[in-house]
Amino acid sequence: LRGCKPSTRQPKKATMAPLSNRRDSLLGPKPDPGVKASYAQMLSLALMLSLGVGLMALPNEISNTGTVPYAILFVCVVSGMNWSMLALLRAKAAVEERGIKVQSYRDLGYDFLGGDHGSRAVDWCVVGFQFGVCASYFSFMTSTLHTLWPHGPSETSFTVVLVPIVGVPCALK
């Protein structure tokens, strides 16, 4: 090695394409211009949102239900979610065929359920859904905290403590 010059060549830095130019192979190709999301992206988002909390409780549910009944229920829920998502897309297409621009669920409620009352009904359904999601998160958090500290406060006490801890940051916009 005597007499050899050290290499002056710099190692090549790994570069990644900007996020806007990359293709996410998990979710399929980018949608066409003007389309906000592909079918695969919408289905995966629906699965992530709807099953996120459920997956945290999955081992307990499978042990209580049994593997085969749980698998059957899982297929039924996923099928129902897929049908619901496609029904929303069909409803949006039907409204837009009449020349009405749809930008939210509220717009669908306005057209299909009769004006402002329909819009309000859809808003209440969205609030109810979000309340259910929050309640399941609180249930999961309090049962986990109670498992970590079995001789500590009750699950109800944990809920009373967690509501302001979670609620205050949510109120700050």
C-alpha cells in the first residue's frame, strides 16, 4: 500500500426524487390530473382510518371471538366499507351529472336529503362518527393505563384526567 495515493473520489450521495414526483408502490400510481386520489389510495385510507383503533384491540378480540368467526366478521366489515365508499362515489357522480359541484359530504346531503336540513343531518352524522372514534381511543387509552397501573386509579378516573389533557391542545388552533 506504500506509494498509493488516497482516493480523491467522493462517495455518491443517495438522492431521492421529490415527493411530488415519486410513485408510492403500495398505493399504486398517481391519479390522473384533476383527480385527488386513486381508488387504491381511497381504500387504503378508509382501512387505515376505520381499522386503526380496531387493530390495537385485535389480539383481545380474536381471543374472545375465535379465529374463524373473527375472520368472517373482518371480511364482512371490509366488504361493507368498500361498498359504502363506492356508494359515496356513485352519489357524487350522480349529483355532478346535474351540474352541481360537490366538495364535501354536506353538499351530498343538501342535494339528496332536501336542502339545509339534509346538510345539517350529514353534519350531525359526521360529528357522531368522530365522537365514536374519540370514545374508542379513550376506551383504549384508559384500559391500557389501567393495565399498566392495576392498583392505580380506575378507568373512569383516567378518563376524567385524559379529557382535558387531550381536549385543551385540540381547542388551540
